[in-house]
Amino acid sequence: MKQGSTLFLKIVIVLIGIPVLALCIFLVPAIANYAVELYPDYSFIKYLIFIDLYASAIPFYIALYQAFKLLGYIDKNNAFSDFSVKVLKNIKNCAITICGVYVAGMPLYYLISEKDDAPGIIIIAMVMIFASMVIAVFAAVLQKLLKEAIDIKSENDLTV
């Protein structure tokens, strides 16, 4: 693959990470404060929201870093290596973790949406769950295909 296309993808990865960082800095505290306004008797709900949303941001950034590493392997012509398989496995695990964090936070989102009468909050959380599941399945399929390609390549190298 050309250096320019992987450079473009690396820039896209950085551009994906910047808005999520902005959301973590500005939107998460606003959501937590709003939840405390909805449930003033349960002030600990603020910390639950912080834990849930920041806990999903951590594997997201780990997955972005792993994708950045994968593009580095492609630049070095190491795309068909065990390192790439490991990177895809890490991306799959990060996506599963994000899915699990949002599933664990669904009762919290339900409480907020019930009090605010906004079912869109639950829909947004479900979109995040299903998107991370799709990414996990896609990474698992790519991981399996890459592993099989590496096995076929090593067999061909041994027969020649």
C-alpha cells in the first residue's frame, strides 16, 4: 500500500480521536450535572456517569492506538504477520469492552431518560452497543482471515 493512503488513514484516526476527547472534556461533566439536577437525592449518580462514560473512552483510545500500530505495520510491509493478528485481537477486545460498559450503564441511561422523558438517550446507548458489536465482529473476521492467510503463506514458503 502506498505511504500516502496510510498517512491519510492515520490522519483520519487522529481526527476521530479529537472530537471524542472534546466530548469527554466538555459534554460528560454537563451530562453528569444534568443527571444530578434530575435526581438531587442521588448525588452519587454523577460519579456513576463519569465512571461509565470515561470507562468507555479508555478502550476507545486503546483501539485507536492499535489501529495506528496496524497502519504502521502496513507501512513497513509487515501486514501479514502475527503482530497484525495480535493488533486485530486487541481491537476486538476493546470493542467488546466498550459494548460491555454501555450494557452495564443501560440502567443508568434508563433512569435519566425516564425522568427527562427522552427515549433518545436509550437509543443512543443502543447504537453505541451495536456499533461496537459490529466492530468486534468485523475485527474477529479480519483476524481469522489474516491468520489463515499467514498460514497459507508459511505453507507456500515451506514447499518452495
